[in-house]
Amino acid sequence: MIQKLENRKIVVISGVLLVIGITVLIVARVNEDTWIKDGSGNWVMHGNPAIQDFESCARKYPIMETYPERCQIPNGPTFVKQY
């Protein structure tokens, strides 16, 4: 009886640790393809973000009413429309 309870505890603890491990891996991969600031304050790609130019930014985010037009990723870089 005591052995069964200990085995059950081991299975439950192992299951919980497995779920936590998988969750950590998923969360760590979510922001892989983003922009980050380097030590100099410049925006650099981390991973392979889908938005790398003005046109791809403008498809997802609003265009600023400036000349030349600009598109900024929230908490990310600003892209300028090239004429």
C-alpha cells in the first residue's frame, strides 16, 4: 500500500516536471524571431523575423503620416519607405 502511494507520487511529480519542461521550451521559442537592441542601441534581427522591410511592416502595422512614410514595429525598429 505504501509502495503504491510512493509510486503514484513519483509518476505525478514526473508528469508535472514534464509539463513544466515542455511549457518552458514552447515559451522560449515564441520570441525567437524578433528584433532586439544590441549593446550600441541598434536594432538587430534575432532569429529570422518575418518583417524585414517597409512593405512587410506596412501590411501588419499602421503607416506614420510622415515624409518619407515610416512604419514602426511596436517595441521594435522603424522602417522607411524607399522611393
